[in-house]
Amino acid sequence: MHTKNLIRLLIFLSIACAASVLFLDIPVAEFFKSHENKAFFRFSADVTELGKSDIYIPVSLALWLIFRKRKPLIAKIALSVFFAVVIAGLASNLSKFFFGRNRPVMLYDFDTYGFEFLHTKYYKTSFPSGHTTVAAALGSMLALHWRKLTVPAAFFIILMAVTRLATLNHFLSDTLAGMVLGIGTSLLIYKKMFPQKRL
């Protein structure tokens, strides 16, 4: 994917995120709450585990260690994945604490919605979605290295976002913000580590 297209995508996702905060978050959250399905919830709960960074950090680091002498390019790619997931994940966690956004459960149980800023409690750390951030960082970095993975990567990122909505953990804008953060982080790291490659 070309740099200009990625930048356009990030702008679109950012605008969609802002629009979602203002108009879509509550209706979408209420839709998922009113259409709870035990089977789909269990499926989503299982799939959403793939958005945890502790899966990809040791794997990418191990690949770097294994290939750093025999196949330096593979090792460098693995290292770029490692940095993307770690940095995006840390940025997501810091953002959560700063924004202090109420999770959907606060809307369902207490009719409370919005940002309260500078909170560390789980129920007030909804923005952005950490799982979606990690999925977006991983998927976009792999797609940057291998363009044929663009469609599977996009499917993985969207699937992760949907599971976060279906398990009632996040609002739509949380997942969109996670996409912006993950994709943006990967793009910056890719351009820094592989300046000779043209996007």
C-alpha cells in the first residue's frame, strides 16, 4: 500500500472515530447489548484473545534471535513487528489512562457515557481498544512487508474490532482509535527501519 493511501486511510479513520464519539457509539453499543448471543459471545471471547500483545512479542523476538545471523532481512522484519506491537501497545495503555473513558458497562448499568480523563480503573480505560491497536499494528506491519497480506490483515483487524464490540468491552470509536494508533505506529516504524523501500 502506498504512503498516500495509508495517510488517507488514517485521516478517514480519524474522522470516523470523531463522528462515532458524537453520533454512533451509543446506538452501536446498545445494538450489541440487545443482540447478545451466547454462541457468538463465546466465539468472540475466544477470537479476541488474538489481540493480546503477549502472543506476538515473544514470537517476534524469538524470530529475530533465530535469524539475526543467518537471514538478516527476516530478522529485521521480525524486529519491526516487535517494535510496532510494543510501542503501539504502550501508547494505547498510556492513552487509556489519559482519556479515562467509561466502558460500555458504565452505559448499560449506570447510564454514564464519556471521558473523565486521568483514570486507571478498568471500567474507565476504554479508549482506545488495546486489542484492536495490537491487531492493527501487527496486521499493517505484515501488509507493509508483504502486500499480498493486505486483505487478510484488514480482515483480521476488522474481526478483532468486531469481537471487542460483541464482547461489550468497547465502543466503536475505541476500536477505530485503536486502528489509527496501530496503523500509524507501524507506518512510522516501517519508514524508519526500511527507508530504502518505497511504499
